[in-house]
Amino acid sequence: MKDKNWNHFRDKTQLEFLPVSIACLGVFLLLAASRDVVFSDFSPPVWLTLLNIVSIVIFMIAFAVTLMKWLKPGDAKVFLFMCFAAVCLRPSIIVLFDGTPGTLVLCSVIFASGIVFLNLPFLIVSQALTLASWALVVYEELLTVSYLVTVVVALITCGLAYWLQRTRLRSLKRSFELETRVEELETIVPMCASCKKTRDDSGNWMSIEQYIESADSTLISHGICPECKEEQYGDLLRNREARKNAEAS
């Protein structure tokens, strides 16, 4: 039960930070697009211009979806993974058309996974997807020095992103445990050992009926349980029943 509550808390937090995560990925693409324009002497190739335009439009739509709050906590990580997959394919596309290792772009994307995800399996899968898609494009030159250096740097970046993710999750786990503890303490109702009155959050003592009505806006209707009925009126009810039987006979 506790693990289920933790997963829900983590997914809920992922949903709360989803607009920021999507915005960060969008800013990453915007900065990458600006870099492409500058490094191409303000004359980027058509394919790169189209790639940047399509990517930015996609992330603008994704950001709008998060602001409209159409997603549930369980959907947040899947939606984020889909958006991240669009980013992680970018290094492969650039290497495919440009023919350069793309070390900076590849490592930036891998490190971004450690920032946006709050789920270790999704982090690992996203990193594997990024590296695999890039390696499939450059597999013929993978053993050259420049590409081997890129792989080494990318693996180091994977480790840093993983460490960052574990650190964030530990901090989030502490917040979850504190919140759970506070909720448990809030369920404890102080009650007088003598008169059974209850103390509310303001320090006022009242009957349990008044406490329930003030806390939950619930109206109390009194009755009597079988045990108390027997204890208080058992003899009277049995005598009444015996008289009825005598009169009937």
C-alpha cells in the first residue's frame, strides 16, 4: 500500500512539474535552433530549418496540453517520455544529414533526461533510446576516434544524469514520508480520558458529536446499540414481554 501511495505521489509530482519539464525541453530546442542558425552563418540548410520548425511547433502544442490539464498523474510520465523521444531523435537526425559526431547535442539531451524525469525506468529507457538511435546512424564509423570519444562522454553524462535523478528522488521520498507522517498525525483525535470530550485544532474542548458536526458538516442522529439496549433496558423489556405473553394466554 505504501509503495502504491509513493508511486501516486511521484506521478502527481511529475504532473505538477510537467509544464516546466516540457518548457525546458522546448527551450532546449529553441537554443539548439538558434545555435544551428549562428553556426551556419545564418544560412541553415532547408532540412535543418524544417526540423527546428516542426520540433518547436510540436513542443508548443505539448506545452498547451499541459496547461489545459488534460492529463492524469499516471499519464504524465508517458506523455513526457513521448516528448523527450522527439528530442532524443534530434542528434541522430543531425548526424545523419550533417555527418559530425554531435557530441554536445547528444550529451545535452542525455543530461536533460536526468532533469525532466522523476522515474528511473523511464530515465534509463530514454537514455538507451537516445544512444541506440544515434549509434544506429553512425555504426559504420563508430570505432573511429571522434565517435568513440563521443560514446565515452555520453556514458559519463548518463552516469551524471542517473546520479542527479537518484538525488532528486531521495529528496522527493523524504517529502513524501514527511507528508505521510503529517497525515497520520492529523488523524489522531485527542480525547479526555474522563468525560470523553474532544479537542479541536483551536484547542477548544467539545463533545464528540459537536466535533464530528463541526469537522465534517455531518448531523448526528442518536440511537442505541444492542449491547447498551440490553444493559440499560434488558430487564424492563423482558418483563414487558412476559406480561404480554401472560395476557395473551
